[in-house]
Amino acid sequence: MDMIFGVPAPLLFGQLVLGLINGAFYAMLSLGLAVIFGLLNIINFTHGAQFMMGAFVAWMLLTYLGIGYWWALLIAPIVVGITGIVIERLFISRLYKLDHLYGLLLTFGLALIIEGSFRNLYGSSGQPYRIPPELTGAWDLGFMFLPVYRGWVVIVALAVCLATWLLIEKTSLGAKLRAATENPALVQAFGINVPRMVMLTYGAGVALAALAGVLAAPIYSVNPQMGANFIITVFAVVVIGGMGSILGSIVTGFVLGVVEGLTRVFYPELSSTVVFIIMAIVLLTRPAGLFGRA
Amino acid sequence: MSLSRRSVLGVAAGAPLLTSSLSLRQARAQAQNTIRIGVLNDQSGVYRDLSGPGSTHCARFAVRESGIAQAGINVEVIEADHQNRPDVGSTVMRQWMDRDGVDVILDVPTSSVALAANTLVRERNKVFLCSGAATSDLTGPACSPNTIHWTYDTWMLANSTGRAMVAAGGQTWFFVTADYAFGHALERDTSAFVTAAGGRVIGSVRHPFPNTDFSSFLLQAQASRAQVIGLANAGADTTNAIKQAAEFGITRRGQRIAGLLVFITDVDALGIETAQGLVLSETFYWDLNDRTRAFTRALGTMPGNIRPSMVQAGCYSAVLHYLKAVREMGVAAAKANGAEVVARMKAMPTDDQAFGPGSIRADGRKLHPAYLFQVKTPQESSGRWDFYRLLGETPADRAFRPMAEGNCALVRS
């Protein structure tokens, strides 16, 4: 067996693939965060809870209404996105003129309330959600056994990331959005309804989190703390990529997933910490993040 | 006499003071006749369902069933969340014992927190009834005259599940271990059995606690080509690992998964399709016999509408026995000397609906049989919570580590 740095090559390749899969989740979640921060200037700590809600809505659709995975991919993001819009209208819209810190505290509090409510209703050990029959099975890549479902997750994540990036960077709608963050008063003067645009942007960012939640439901146990486990890492990803940078969050998400995967082979005990070490180094050397503009 | 404004104000201001000092005195008089039991466990994280509010429910049920109120003794049960962190748990316990007059610390899953409880309780000469934690060190090097380890431990799990897996032909092992006191103890105790039975441990990997993605660790376990992958973790960590092992087709390639600590709440979370065939050990199962069924019925609706786990049943059993000792000694003596209460509890045989007859050993180990179960197939199961088929029973005297091997200072001759 070939060895690379004292580790069998197949094992190493396997970890690279797994890293990409985890990176897909990081990228999708940090993408939503970056969109919200870039356009609303809100640090959305509720993101993890909204990811969890996405998974729970998928589970509820199946359990109570018998609606399966494929429809859940569409319905859950819409449902959770609407709750996001309600939150934006009721609470967040009052904070735009204040310091970042208020938005952070508000969304953090909301996350605690949402997670606590789900915990009281459904307990902590989680609900079963099965992989849809069309996506069961696995491909033998030679060096590893790749479940079809995981491959599907990477493909969906890449497609969604690319679409979002194109939408914001290359379309006229994206141009209006970006202009609205630079100078809302001027854009409004052109006859564009900026508050509505901001509201829909928040809803879309939240829907992205919920979509990631539906994708995660068959892999991880659907439990109230599933988002909390992810969100801290994802924030580190956003900080490393550069707050508000769309491309930065996508690339960093995938790269950090791979770095974390490799750490799990060479020094597993460090795997939950390595992202934060990188964050500290990046903050010391490039405070605006790898892709951020200072 | 005319009422001046000032005197009216004075009386108005003084009235609440007067009543509060009265109620304080009443409270103090009551406190001397009140036993306080503090249930300390995970109320918000991965171990919530298997301990959490269900443990408190069982403790309160034990208080009611003991009929101690009729004997004129007040028992108060309070609860707190330790978030699976020794620092958080220690702060709560200090406050409880030093300020609030708590006499008993109950449950405490998460071995690292339980070891902290063990020390704090001993320093203050209170009582620690441990149901939730697993590390066998509590009756080994860390044993204490103030602690009883009630429900299960890592040695018992290794002896029951580990031995059964080796007997079924699992000769080589690879461990996926939660990186803290509990995981280390479970891996150590199981390894000892594997090697003693002629098997071999060919590797292990330690994962952060808690953890969600196990695919990397499972792939390493797969690459080791060990016949058995031993999961030395618990709660949502175990369910995530089992779920992902199925996804990566690990069992289809001939390797077997040994969930060394699986609770009934974990089986429920996995769903019976995923969990079927899993071999596991418990000391209590709600549908084991007439007594356990009667116990589960009498409990009423549990928080979250679950069936009691062995940890929760252990809280009931421990409190019931503790209150027997308190009744014999009197509240004042029981509050004054925790070690004395524990000594009294050890001197009495135990018996209750959940665990049947048993006893407590000098090193603080509660003895009762251990049961080896297999999770039923969906066809065999009649519905939610009808999960286990009994494979075997280890009698009480052989279910736990022999006292001489534990290295406990209390029993060293």
C-alpha cells in the first residue's frame, strides 16, 4: 500500500473526499451568512437554528403529512424562509441603524429560544430521517466507498453556491442589491423598494440555511442542537473568508472542510479546534479575511 | 393620636420586613426537617433524553412512593443543567451544598463531571448517588465513602457486550472513542476483556466530544480491517456514528459495530430499521418483567413522553433506598453525616420494582443483574418502545468488577 506522510494513500484520499463533503455544508451555511451580512450588515446568529429548522420541517413533512425528501427540498426552505421574513419584519428591521452588536445579541437570543422550544417539544436525542431510496447505495471509488447521498450533497451545494454567486455578482438584481448596501437612500431615489429587497434577501439567506438542513437530515440525527454544533465553525469560516465576501465564504468553506478532514487523520483530537487556530492566524495577519476588502 | 404621614410610611415599609423575617424563620425551622436532593444532569445537550428532566421525574416519583411525607419528613427535589462541563457542574454543586443546604447530589451523567462531584461531595461529607455516569473509576481508584455508583459502569458494559462480541467471533477490534474520561475508561475496560479472551486491539481513534460527523473516524476504522468497531461513546455521538456507519456500508463489508453504551432513547432516535440487530447491555428495560412494567405504568407520562432509560430508573431506585436510610437515622443525623447514611445504605439490602432485589458493596458499587439485549427487527416489534429481545443475563455477583481488582482504597486490606 502506498504511504503518504506515514498514512496509507487510500485513507488520505478518502479523507479528502469527506473533507469536501463537510466543506459543502460549511460553504452553504457560510454563504447564507455572508449574503445576510454583506447586504444587511446583520451578524445572523440564528443561522444554526434555521439550519436545524430546515431539517425538522423535512422530518415533520414526512411524519405528519407523508411528504417525502424531494418535496421537502423545496417546501422546507420556503417555510423556514417565511419565518425568517417574519423575524426580519418584526425584529431585525428595527436594528439597522444601530451597532452590529445589537443584531448579534438579538439573533443569538432568538437562536436560544428556537432551540430551547424544539428541545422541549422533541427532546434531544433526535428523530430518524432516512436517505431517499433513489439516493441509497454507494460508489466504489477504488480508494473508498462513497455513499451516493454524500456525492449528491456535494453536487447540490456546488450548484447552489455557483447560482448564488452568479445572481449577486452578474445580474442586474444583484447589482441593485449591492448598490442598496452601498447607499440605500440613493437606490431608493431610483424607485427601488429597498426595505422590501432587504427583507427578501434575509428570507433567501435563511432559506439557504434551511436547504442545507434538509440535505443534512438523512446524514446527521435530526436534533435541536445540530445547528449549534455547526454554527461556530461556520462563523470561523466566514471570518477567515472575509465578512460579507460571497466568493470568500464558498472557497473557504470547502478548503476548511478539507483541512479539518486531514486533521482527523493526522491528529484527531485537534479536529474540532484546527479551524479556530487558522482563524486566529488569519485575523493576526489579514484582519479583513482572505478575500475581504479592508 | 394623629397619624403622621411618616409613621404610616414607616409601618408600610416595615411590614414586608416583618413578614419576610417570619417566613425566613419558618423556612429555617423547616430546613432542619427537610432533605434536599439536587438532580444534576444534562438538560440541554446530547444526554438530555436519557437523563435530564426524566431523572427528576423518577426521583420525585420515588419520594412520593416512599411515603416519607407521612413520616413528617420533607423532601425537596431540585434540578440543574451541568451542560456536560465539569466547571459548570462544580459551580452548581458548590452553590447547592455550601449555600442551599443540598444533602444529596443525584444522577450526574458525563464521567468528567461525576468525578468532580465525587470529590466535592466527599470534601463536604454529603451523599453522591451516581446513576448517569459510566466510569468504573468511581468504585476503583476514585472510590469514596460518600458515593454509591448505582446503575451501570464501563466494566459491566465491557463484560456484557464486549464478551458477547468476542464470543461471537470478533477477534480484532478498533475503537472509536469519545475523548474524555468516560470514553477512555470504556475503551480501557473493553480492551482488557478483548485481550483476556484472546482477541486483539489493533487501533483506536479519539474524537472530540460532542461530535457530529463521524465519517472520517469510521473510514479509519474501516481501513484498519478490524472485525469489530467498538463505539466507546454515548448518546447522540453513538447514534450519529451508527447512522453514518450504515451509510458507508461498513456492516455490509463484514465488519461489525459494537455500540458499547446504547440507551433505549438512542434506539428510538435511530429508528428500528437502522438499529435492528444491534447488541447492547442495560440493567433495566421497561418491558423486562411484570415489576418493571408496573413501575413504568406507575411513573405516568414521562417528560417528552419517553419510556424510562436505565439511568432514570436508577435515579428512582437510588432515592427510594436513600430515603429508607434517612427514615431509620432521622433527618438531623442524615444531614449531619453523609458517609454515615451511605454506610447505612450499604448495610441494608435493596429491593424495588425497577431493579428487583440487590445490594450495595463496600466499595460503593450497587449490584444487580446485567442484561444483554438485541434490538428487534421492524417485523418483530409491535411498535415504538417495543425494542429489545433478551439474549442473556449476567447475575448480580458476576455483573460487576470483583472488588479486589478495583484498587479501591476503602477495601484494601
